[in-house]
Amino acid sequence: MSNIKEVNELKMKKLPQETLILLLIFTTCLSLIDVQCVKGDSDHCIVIYVDRRLYNDQDIGAAIDRYVADIQNEGWSTLKIFENATNITPAAIRSVLVVLLSMYNIEGCVLVGDFPSAKWVNGTSYYTDYYYMDLNGTWTDADSPPQGKRFNNHTGHIRPEIWVGRLMASTIDDPTRDEKKLFLDYFAKNHGNRNASSRAEQTHPGALAYVDNSPAYGGSTTNESDYGYDTRFVNDTVASLKKAYSDVTLVSSPLPNATNTNATDYKNRLKSTGYEWTWVYDHGQPDSHAFANYAWNGTQWVWQEWNEGGVSSAGYYIPDTPKTFFYIFGSCSAAVFTTENCIANSAIFGKGKALSSIGMTTDGVFPASWFSEAFEQLGQHESIGEAFKTMYNSMIDYYDGSWVNKKIVLLGDPTIRINSPPYVPSQPSGEDSGYLEVTYDYTTNTTDLNGDQIWYQFNWDDGTYTTVGPYDSGESGNASHAWSCPGTYTVKVRAKDNYTTWSDWSQPLNVTINERIRYMQNAKWDSTYWKLFWNNTITWTDKYIIKQGWYLWCELGVKIYKGTTCISGSSVITVGRWYNLETGLQSTTWDCSEHNVTGTYIKIEVYCKFAGSSWQNMGVAFKTETFTENTILNATEWTIYLYGEFQMEWGPEKVGTATALDKSWITFYWGSSSRESRIEDMAFTYG
């Protein structure tokens, strides 16, 4: 019996009789197959069909496990199947998929390794993975006796039940990397694409439609005046891409002898500009494609190849570093994965960024309109595999269900969505030091490549997180936090869009939290004392009061309030006395040992008193925040320093028809290092 290991139960559906027969075959005849099931966050289940030869390599096995974990983190349930690829026929693989479709309602399958492909031999002969996508149609084996490898008739229900993608590196000839290194490099960039903002490195995260002259030709070949250009290849390609991308670049050669499309331009665009999707129509053979134009040779229109050598796998896709992530190759035989260095396979296993590609396993061309609904799904953040399945349904609809072109295959990872994570958010901005139980505000900002709404998650480094949103792309996110223990905390933030893709964490902001938990709203702690500020003025400033008359001196003093209640006594506390032309800092102390603060605030008002007059409020007050918890003054007395300057003038001095009286004035200063009014030992503790 096969080894079926279930992790987090996937419930089996009630199976019809024919499926039970297949299940019996599956669990008895295919005894070498191992199946591991892992339940994800949703009912979406996919099969990862792994060549045991590859998985037995410790490094490749670990890379595959990480790949599967990435898929599970995105919500998929996975069935990981291990089988020796050389010991199984296409019919046997399809039988397994039929059973798993009934058991788990699988949505797709990724073939990892040298698994065989069915061969279609009716008319044109080519390999097709559509045999694994249509799981309830009737396929007739052309061999006698049947071998389960070659098929020449396909009837009944011909629509696809699942999508299939293929990862196969053994046919890539890279002088610098063996098969193991090719797989490790591919899974590394796949992991990076899922878990970091690698796509943000693109300078042009849109799509490129590159339509050469020859496949778009639509006129007569023997009438010089009947040169035509089939605009469907241009218009439909652009229209399809615009279902997923607002930014689509078109390069085409719509006229005879046009040179718009050429190998040099194509390669430069992919390497320097970069596009998320590239869709190219041109001439092709398995290991290269080339651009041509149409020219009249006197008797007919003929294709003329450019002498640049085209674009080859060995010369470009394998060794170079194009920035495209996904390709559609509309050139002949671009995806014949059984041949060495086929274009579509070389693109994903090359040193560029590509992760998936679509192409044909034989000659021919396909209309772009087949992909219109597929790109609409991609624009709605469906997986590439689901969009590929939709492409086949659109093709069947196009032919009214009478025929299906089985030669289009998907190479690479079908589980990826073109949704990109937001850019890494900016370092949180806010206070880098503070006090226990005080709430501080922090802000960050980023944008999303797809223009999706954004959630921000703040990591406060104390075991707690705050997630806020949604915000529009480019809109700043704000969160608040209070720490309960002293120390230095590393605050960082990451962003996700509304399709659950997280960015990397931002650069951290170190925040030091001290024991002192209360502070003056209009004061600044300067190592040993509170420097007074007024109306949040942080530069030197002053406030003066003029009194008519000749006064020999003036005093500065304070009243201290707890809320609206004066706690400094019925009179003003005198801090110092200044005489004519005297300037300087004077002080006094105040016993505060009996005053607790609960649910209110502390306020300091500044007064002045001219000789022989009464105290006069100068209109300057310094106020703490409002306390919402029991807070106790952490000192038995405060030392209050006020900086003042006193001057007087006497007259009379005639000004016009008026005579000015004698006058005196007192100036109170705060906020500069040379003229600091301050309060020492004004600290509070949490009660």
C-alpha cells in the first residue's frame, strides 16, 4: 500500500464507484508512490509531483521543502508526491491525478523533475501536458498494445479540470552550472520573489508586447499591392496585457522592410528596462528565435531574416540577466522542453529573473485573444496556473468546443500571482526615547507596485504587534504604542497589500524607554533638569511687563497648580528679586513631599511684582500632560530657577504735546542655554 501521510487532516469526499476502483489501483499497483498532505488556510489544494532522484539530494530536497512551505504560507493546501520519474508512464501519472482530484478536489499540479509527457500523434506529432490537465476526457492510445504514452484521439469532456506546470532542468546545457545548481538557483530566486520586494528592483514594472512583422503578416504572398498586416496580433496582444497592466509598451514592425523589431533592441529592453511580462511574436525554433521583415522579391513577398543571429538560449537567456519575470513566446517550438536549451525553459533556468514561461511544443502560432480572459484573471490576482487553465477554456470556446490545441505548455511555477508585495516601508518616524507607560506615535510610508491598498504591521520588539489599515498606496500609516518595561527597543514595520503578500521589514528605529514616565508638555529634560518652554517654543524667547512709575526693584515668582487647585499656598512663591539693570538667574526651593498627582496635571504660572505693588500674572504657564493613572512626585522638593532682567527709566520726557511718565519693566527669559529658566528634580514615578 502506498505511504499516505496526512498532516492537519484533509477530509476525503464521498467517492463514486469508478473513483474507488482507481483509488484501489492507486494504493496497490503504485506502491512506490509516497504522498504527504498538508492543510493550508483554504480549500485550494495543489499537487507537487517530485522526482525522488532530485529530492534525495539533501540540498535540492531542502530547496523543494522551502518552496512547498512558501506555497503553504500563501494559503494553499499541498499534496507532495514522490516518485521515480523514469519508472512511471504518463497514463500512470494521470491516474494518480484523477484519484487526487476526487479525493481532494485539486486545482493544479507542478511536475518537478524528468517526468514524461504524453505525445500527441494525430497529424502533427508533439508532446503535450494537456493530457494531465483534462482528467475526465477520453484519450485513445495509439500504441498497440497500449503503452500509456502516445495518443491520437481525444473525445468526450475535453475541458481542463486542473492546471499543470513543469520544472525540468536536465535539458539545460549551462557550462557554468550543473542540474543541481540550476535547480538551487531557480528555487532561490523563486523564494526571493515571494518573500521580498525583489520586483521593486524593476525600473519598469509593466508589460512589453513585442510583435514582429512576419507572424503579423495578413496579406497575399503573390500580390505586391496586397501587402497586409494582421492587426489582431498587435491589438489583441496589447488589449490582453492591459487587462492586468495599466502600463503596456508596444514595439512592432507594421510595414514592409520595417526594422523596429530586432534582436539588439529586444535584448537591451529586457536587460536594461525590464518588464514583469514580456510577450513576443516572431520566428522561432526550439533553442532560438529571430526577427524578420517582409520584402518583395519581384514575384512574391518573402521573409528576410536579420543577420544579427537572433536571440538564442545559449547566447542570451542562459548566461545573461534579463529582468523579465514571465514570458509568452509566440514563436514556433519555443517550449519543446524535451530538447536541449529550448527557449522557454532556458529563460526560467537562466540567470535572469524569469519564473514562468508559456510557449508551444511544435510549429504554429496562437491568437492573442485566447489570453484575454486569462490576463483579466491575472489582474485580479489569480495564479498563473489558473490563468493558463482559463486560456485553454477560451480556446475551446473559440472553436465552440469542437477542438483543443494541445501544444501550448506552461514551464516554471504556476502558483505565482503577479501581485507584487509593497515596497519596503520607510523607517518608522517618531520619538527615539521616552518613558514607561507613555503612548508614542509612529509613522511610516510605502507604495504598492500594483496600486493595491496597504496594511502596515508595526513590531514593537516587546512581543506585541500593531496592524493598521487599509491605506491607499502611498498614504502614510500611523500606530501608537506604550512600553511597560525600561530598555531599548528595535521598532520596525512591514507592509502587505490586500492579497496577503508581505514586504520585508523596514530599517529599524531604536527607541530607549526610561524609568521616568511623566514629563512636562512644555519642557525639555536636559540630563539633570527641566528646561522650560512655552507654547512649544524651543528657541530663546522672553516675556516682559511694563509698569508706569519709578520702581526700584521687581520680583519674579510662581504659583503651582494640581489641575485647577493651587497647591503652592495662597500667595505666589517668590523666586528672586532684581534691581535696576540687574540680569541673571535666581532660585528658590519648594517642599512638594505631601503632594500626589492623580488623574490631573501640574501647571506652573509665572508672576511678577514691582516694588510696593501686587503680584501680576505674566501670562506664561508651563503645564504637564494630564495624568490618567496614579502618579507620585518623585522628589521631596523642587528647585525653581527663573532668569530675569529689570530696568527703569524716569522722566518727564516731553514727546510732542504729551509728557511720558516714569516707567519700569521686568523681562522673563526661557529656552536658551545661556538664559535657562528651569525646575530641577521635578520627576514623577508611576504609583
